[in-house]
Amino acid sequence: MIEIVVLVVVLLAALAAGLVLRAREGKLRDAAPKAATGPGSATDKRTELLAEVGVTGAGPAVLHFSAEWCGPCAAVRRVVAGVTEDLAATPQAPQDIEVDIDAEPALARELNVLSLPTTFVFDAEGRERFRISGVPKADALRSALVPLTA
């Protein structure tokens, strides 16, 4: 009897954990502001790594990490491409930047990318505004970008 109770408790805990993770999948989360600490700081390294892949602060950017072996990354490509194309006629059209995590591991470490796909939204000053784990929803991504493109 005790084994059945333990099994039921473990199954309920696993179900609860799965529901929490699924609820977070593809949702925009505000990024915590990063504090600048002066020359030679981690912020300088971060800025340099971002500039190498094209996040220069010249306008808003959608940076998404992918890999050749990542199945859901193809869906991210379609969503991001569709949203950036829709906003191409805005005063500050967003850039679509795809980064292979295997080719840029230092940037992935700096941005704390722990799973694929992961997408970031940067404003025109190059500050991280949003982070999305999983495949972003097109309407959520568009609503995050519209204020940044005006």
C-alpha cells in the first residue's frame, strides 16, 4: 500500500512540474536590467560578443539561438522571420539574427542560454528587453517589438 501512495505522489509531482514548464514555454519574460561596472567589465565583454553577431544598437534586434540538430528551431525561424518581415516598414525595423549555439558558445554562456530554442529581444540601444524559451508565439513577439520599432 505504501508503494502505491509513493507512486501516486511521484506522479502528481511530475505532472505539476510538467504543467509549470509547459506554461512557461514560448512566453515573453522581461529581462532583468544589467548593471554596468566600468571598463573591462563583464558588461563590456557582453557588448563585444553581441556586436560580433550583429546586435550593435543601431535598432531593435531579435536574436535567436539555434543548432543544426534542434528540431523546434525551424519553427522559431519561421515565427521570427514572419514578425520581422511584418515590421520591416516601421521607422526602426527589427533585425533577425540567428546564432548557432555550437559556433558561438561564449555568447551563449554570457547570455545564460540553457536550452534551445532561446530567443532574445534587444532594444535600439542594445539592451536586452525580453527572453523567450521555446518557440515564441507570433502575437507575443510582435507586441514586444512594436513599441521598440516606433
